[in-house]
Amino acid sequence: MPVPDIEICLSVLTYSGLLLGTWGVLWVRTSASPFLILCGRGIFLSTLVLMGITCLVAASYRADGLIYLGLSAGFLVILMLWESPREALHAPKAQA
């Protein structure tokens, strides 16, 4: 049985991690249910931890796919921390 190429595994993990992480962020941002928000955060955090472990393995093999995996993990963090302008518009105004 042949061993799968690490670059192919990294590209599959990059795309699946990006898809799962975005799904978790969308659940956190758009859901009104506290349970779905908690599930979205869990999906996001587990995806981010899995991508981090995969980055460590890819760094030990000095793989070329490490660049894309690290960038996608970084952009997932930016996407999760990005402020939503909709919430700022609906915030109650302070009394003077």
C-alpha cells in the first residue's frame, strides 16, 4: 500500500479546515440559539487546533504546503475576530 504524499494531505487538510472553520464562524455569527453558538465555537476551535498540529507536522517535514495551511489558519482567526458592523448599528445609545 503506497504512502500518501504529504503535499496532497496538506492541501486536503487546508481546504477541509478552511471549510469547517468558516462553517463554525458562520454558526457563531448568524445563529440565535446559544447551543448552536457553542457548537460553532467548538467546531472553530477544534479546526484551529487540528490545523496547528498539522502545521507542526508539516514543519518537521519542511513541506511546501505549510504556507497555505498557515495562511488559512491565520485568516480564520481574522474572520472570527472581525467586528460585525451590524451589531454596532443596533447597540443602544448612551443617555447624555
